[in-house]
Amino acid sequence: MAHNTHGRGQRRQKGYISIEWMFALIAFAIGVGYALYNGGGLLGSSDVTNEQANIGQLIANTRKLKGRSGYGSSGTDLIAQLKASGGLPNMAISGTTLYNAWNGTVTVVSNGITFTITENGLPQDACLALATKTSLSQRVTTSINGGSTTTGEVTSAVATSGCSNTSNNNTVAWTAY
């Protein structure tokens, strides 16, 4: 025989949401609010990570274009060759002009036996991150805002000094051998 624990005068709660669920919903709403509030910073970090991968892919795929005499005449734009060979990363392109995540132009130009990738229109934080994280090879030199070149790793001190433009107009150039 089933035993009823509720007496005749007691009523069982008949609400749609229990107190526990209400606290869980409040915690969820706070979490969503925090994520939305900080979303811009999270997306900025994602842009830098994607752009770093794009530069790595451009370096690797441009090296595949090298012939016996290098990459062609000095000053040759290599974007058309990269496009034709399927060597462009997932970047915005208009004709033979590539654009980075901040709508700055990206160029890939032959220097004869070497080539240079230049990212324009970089915000200061992206300039710092890309200059320090992308240039780890002894076969790549880096120049920030037209300054002197650094072979191999660019220290954060050098990048901070070089990426001084705070109005989203920094330039980083990598020359690969």
C-alpha cells in the first residue's frame, strides 16, 4: 500500500520553475552577459590567431613557387601565382589584392632569391603579437613599420618599440629566404 506523506491539509508546490532552476537560470544569464560583454576582446584574439596562421601558410606556399633563379624578377607580385596554384589562405581578396582581418592590404612580392610578405593596417596589439609569434625562424627577417630588420625571434621589447602606432596603422614585413 502506498503511503501518502502529504496530509489532507497540505498542498504540493505547483509552480513552473523551482527555486533551484531559478538560480541556475540567473547564473546562466550572468554567464551569457559576461561572454557578450567580453566578446570583442575574444574576437580580436581570434583574428590575431587566424592571421598568424595565414602568414605561415603564405610563407609555406610561396616557398613552393621558387624556381632555380628564385621567385622571378625583383618587384614581381606573387599573389596571382599563389591564387592560380591554390596557395592563398582563407583571406579576403579583390582581384590580386589580399586583405587581412583589419581590412589592411597584404602583399607578397619577389626580391629575386627571396620574397617579402607585408601586412598593413595592423592595430598595435596585433602588430605586437604577429611580430613576436611569427618570426621564430632563422630563415625569416622581420621589419616593423619600416625599421631595422631582425633575423629570427623578435623580442617583445623590440616589438613594443616598433609597433608604436596606436591608430591601427602598423606594418610588419617578413622576408623569407
